[in-house]
Amino acid sequence: WYQKAAENGFESAMNNLAIYYENGEETEKNLEKALYWFQKAAENDYTDAMFKLALCYRNGEGIEKNLEKAFYWYQKAAEKGHIKAMFYLALFYENGEGTGRNLEKAFHWYQKAAENGYTDAMFNLAVCYRNVEENLEKSFYWYQKAAENDDTEAMFNLAACYGNGEGTEKSLEKAFYWYQKAAENGSESAMNNLAVCY
């Protein structure tokens, strides 16, 4: 059914068919065919396919690794509102992968992804506010948002903010609470800090 629908120009069917080929679901695994259908769907403005195509180029899955093409498809998907693509586009800008390094654009896309609820972007945005913008209040805000979404590193950094009074009022009680949460999530650094507290 997907094959017929894909051949008739239905983007979602193209994308689903690509996923079937990629994972070997209900058909034999075939990365070449998966890429073909991801490409077709992406060229027809299907954002999930754009994102998958970018991943394939980034990781060299079934195709030669090409960071410029990965960047291109992340950018297309991000501009069309794909939240995960926004995050990866920011990473590419931050690290200069597939494009020139541009911290301003990285910051912009982290902000967009964070505002759309993407936890990893919240954490990275907090780091940007702390280290690049030197805005401890906004850094604290985004660490808190990420910590509330179960990001262990953010919990640890939020505890440090409370412990040092960075971007917020100093509160050893709240610092202890967040170190404890981070430790419960497996943070060895938080465990060490808790041991010192006791």
C-alpha cells in the first residue's frame, strides 16, 4: 500500500516506505531504497524526511558522509518548524560542521528549539547564556527548565547556581535538592558533592 501511495506522490507514504526499508519492516532492509524515498519525500517538503535525510548524511548511513548536505537538510527542516532539526542545526553552527562556525546563529536555533520544548536545546542555551552572553539569570532560567525536564547535567548545574548564588538567590537547601535529584539520575559529580555535604 505504501509503495503505491508513495508512487502516487503522497509524501507521508514516501517517508513511511523509507522507514520500512531503513528498518527492514515488512520488507527486506534496503538503505539505498530508504534513502531514495527519504530524498523524494524531502524534496516534496516533508520535514520528517528532511530530518532523516540529514541524519543519513551526517552519519554516513547508506550514503557517503556529507556534512554540507546534512547541514542543508537540517536547515530546510528547521526553517519549516522541525524542532529536533533546529537543535542539530544549532550544533552544526556551533561546531562549524557543514558550514562556517557561527555562534550567533547557533544561539538563535538553540533558542527556537528550547522555546519549543526541546530539553537538550534548553541545556545548551543555558550554557550559551553563561559562557557567551554572560547572563547568569537567563542561564539559570534555562538550566531550571531543562532540569524540570529531567536533564541530569542541568540538575547538577542548577544545583551549582543555587549553591553559588549565580543567576538566583543563594540557597543551600535548593542546591542540596538538585544535587540529590542529579545523583538519583546517576550523576557522579552530584554524588561527590552530596558526600561533601554530609
